[in-house]
Amino acid sequence: MEVRWIRDEFSETVHHYRNGEDLYGEQMGAYVGRTELVRDGLSAGSLDLRIMGLRPSDDGQYVCTVKNADAYDEAMVDLEVSG
């Protein structure tokens, strides 16, 4: 299974997870060391992304894509940062 969180505005990877491993090689510099895929709910289909140290620049639209050998799906999420 592969899960990729993408910053829609920039079409760049925020977090990439594949076959049980986090892959940080393609991650946007602004998110290095600040993201994790919450794995507790993976078996139930929960693909929550945790972003630590939120910044105003994190505000915006994100796309989560999921694929395996049999299927592909995606969902959009709007993150609103206020403070």
C-alpha cells in the first residue's frame, strides 16, 4: 500500500508512506521533520497525517492519494491555520 499526502497548490509531497516505511526523499523542505502518518488506524482505513509545529504557511488544500495493486483513491482536505 502507498499513501501520499500532497500540497495541492504546489503539487509537492508533504509525506510519503509505502509498504510500512516513511519515505522522506521527495518531501518538501518546509515539512522535513514535521510530519508523520498516524499508523494506529491504518488497518481501519484511517490515513491521518500529523503536522507538528503548525505555521501559517501550512494553511491550504491537501490531497491524500492511496493506491495498492487493486485500487486507487484520493481525497481532498482543507487545513485552516488560525492563531
